Amino acid sequence: FRKEGDIAELAKIQLAILSNVSRYVKQGGALYYSTCSLIECENDKTVEAFLKEHAEYSVEKIDSPLAHDKKKYGLQFLPDTAYGAGFYVCKLVKR
């Protein structure tokens, strides 16, 4: 079982993974960041922290026909409106 304090640690791990894999993206390439989380610190806040550390990346707006909420950087899909899907996705492009 997860505890409330685990969320901040998970966000740190997710940022480390995102930072690590970003090294393998070619210029002009896209990196999609996605979680199965509904928690902002794992989603938009992680993307925000990543962008502060990686100025060579920018967010490219995306859309989906599946019901979603547009967040600052990505899309949030909620189980009650997206046929049971609960996840977040953001597209990052390396300039």
C-alpha cells in the first residue's frame, strides 16, 4: 500500500526517469510523458520541473477525441468521463 508521503518520492523518480530518457531524443523528436495518475504533482508539476531543467524542450499542444481536461501542459483523462481511463499525457519536443 502507498502512503501520502510516497507521492512526492514518486514524482522525484518520475522526473529522474524523464530526464534520463530525454537524452536519447534527437533534435526535432518528440517525447511523450504519461502516467496512470490523477495527481498534479506527478503530472503537470513534473513536466514543469523538467522544463526548468531542460530548456531544449518545449510542450507541443495535443488533443484527443476521448473526453479529457486540458491542463497547463498536457491532457488529463478521468475515469468517470473517459470510459474508465484515468491517465495523463504530455508531448515534449526537443528543439
